[in-house]
Amino acid sequence: MIVVTGATGNVGRTLVRILAEQGHEVTAVSRRITNADVPPGVRTISADLSQSPADLPSAPDAVFLLIGGDLMMAGDPARVVAQFADSGRIVLLSSQGVATRPDSLSHGKAFAAFEQAVMDSGTDWTILRPGGFASNAYAWVSSVRTSRTIAAPFAEVGLPVIDPDDIAAVAATTLTQPGHTKAIYELTGPAPTTPRERAAAIGDAIGEPITFIDQTREEARAQMLTFMPAPVADTTLDILGTPTLREQTVSPDVQKILGRTPATFADWAKRNATAFH
């Protein structure tokens, strides 16, 4: 049996579906989840990992551990991971920032603490470190729907954002296949794309032109502070505006694990075009 935490998110929802389609027994864990959120036959548990839920399955074969915002900034890594110390394997969804932004409280130190707790847990483990998610473009849904505009800073700075479905596919492989114990994988898309290029790809996907609006860093920060803490916003803007060479480099790990190239941002936009109509 495989436990998937964060089961209703961009990665977890697809991961649950993949594992169920492969015939695995799956338990989907999220703060708010119902049977309508998962495929038939998948067990659901509503639980907050920042607490001490007593209803988690004992001794699962494997666990996919997603660290949400609350846990990332305020959780107790050792206590959270200890809830799964009797599992056969833990696959942790971490962040590329552990390597590229080690001094950042949000992207570096917080995730590094969870990585260390997993490494110290006594279970087999695999760590996934994705860069930026293609699905961050959902932040543009409202402006695209209402005015066919997208506002973003650093219009010409490219990053190889990754499709969350590719993260889910990698997670499914590392949860169920041998050969990934004590491995750390960096996950990126197949090529850097700029915000302006991503806006154009969304326009192509919905069949209508999108007007791109250049934001200043200060304008973008003010917008981000409405839904994320200041340390997270500041590090995110540093990555978007002045990425390191490693953050702009395409990793071979998705290709190596899945035997295919990762999806492009345009692929993601086409698959999710209805969200922007």
C-alpha cells in the first residue's frame, strides 16, 4: 500500500491517479479530501500533518511526502517524518533551492531540514528537487479570463519550469520501482522559457492573443504578499529575476527516469487551456 500526502494538489492528484491505474492500493491524505476527489477504490484520510493524526496507515510499502507551506515554514521535520518511519520507502518532494539557495529560509533551509529528517528516518528514501512549476501560471487565470492580459516581472529571464504531471510520473516510478534508494533528483522542464514566452503559449492554447504587461519587482512583490510570506516572496523573486546558472540549466533526470523528454510549457498550457477560457 502506498500513502500519498498532498493528494489533492497539482502533483498529488495526478500521482494518485497514476498509482491507482497501475493497480496499487493507495491511501490519499489531505487536509480536506472526499471520495469524489480520488479514483474509485482509493482510500481517503483527512489529516493535517502539522498535528499528530492517529488514523494514518501503519507500515505502508511507500509514502510520498509533500511539504506544504505551513509545514515548510513552521513544521517540526523530525516529528512529521516520524509518522512514516515504519514505511518501506519515503519519496520526499523537496526543492531545487536546497542546492541553489541554501541560505534561504523558505527554499533552502526549511526543505533541507525535512531532507535531513528523511535521511535520518531509517527508511529507504528518495528526494525529488523540482525547480519552478508550470502550474504557477494558474496565478494568471483571473487576468486572462477578464482582460486577456498577463502581468509578470523579468519578462525576458528564462527558467526550465516543469509540468507537475512529470513530477508525479517520476514520483510514481521512484515509489514503485527499485534502483532509486538514496538518490536525489533535480527535476526541470526541457528548455528555459521566459514569462513573455509562457504568456504567448497560453494565448496559443486558448486561441486568442494575450497582452503581456511588464511588472516591476516591487509591483510583483506587493501582489505576492497577498498570498505568501515575505521570505518566500523575496526568494521567489530572486530566482525569477537573477537565477543561478544551475536554476537555468536543464536537468537530465526526468529523461533518465521516465525514458522520455519532459513536457514543454506549451504542452502544459494546451492540456489546461480550459482553466484560462
